Amino acid sequence: MKNRYMFGGGIIVVFLAVMIFLFTQTNVQYENNFAKVMGAGKTVKATGSWVKEKNYTLDKENKNFSFYMIDNKGNTMKVMYHGTMPNNFESSTNIVVTGKYQDGIFHANDILTKCPSKYQEQSVQKAGS
């Protein structure tokens, strides 16, 4: 009977150890320099902003969405996403795309948009002024 409990406890300990290891060993890193993204050859989270002058293309039949991003050093990169355009894409200030750079295009698996916060400090007028 004790062997059963010890075996079950051992399995739980091994499972927890594996889960902790997997959660702490992430291989995806944030990068805001597209030159490094283009040379990485692995999955990264690229941060930048949408180049509004180049607009975006949306193919609803094939569910493809593409646009251009710019980093803080002025490097631009074309992004292709298989999915729909995020709802708040056009009002976003920053964009984080997760994926891999291949054949001159960043193929995104995920898009996260950061919009201006409605909680930013605003000038407050006194009532009755």
C-alpha cells in the first residue's frame, strides 16, 4: 500500500518539476531592433509601430492580413498574419507580433496591439468653471 502512495507521489513530483522547467525556459524573446529580428532565424516577439503611410491589406477570403511595421531605429519590415485584423489595430500606438522572419517577410502567429490608455492623465476642469 505504501508503494502505491510513493509511486503516485513520485509521479506528481516529476510532473510538477517538468512543468516548472517548461514555464521558466522560454525561448521567445522581445526584440525592438528589426535588424536583429531578420537575422534571428527563430521565433521572436517583435515590437514596433504600424507604418500608416503604407496602409494594410486584408484578404477576407483567405484570412490573410499584412502590413508594415517600423522600429525605433527606422527599419521597416513587412508582416503577414494568417487571421483577421485586430479590432483596435488602426488606433494602436504600438504593436507586438510573435512569429518568425522568413523570405523577406515576418510571418506572425499572434498580434498584440497597444492602444492609448483611456486612463492617461488628462486636464481636469472644476465643476462650475
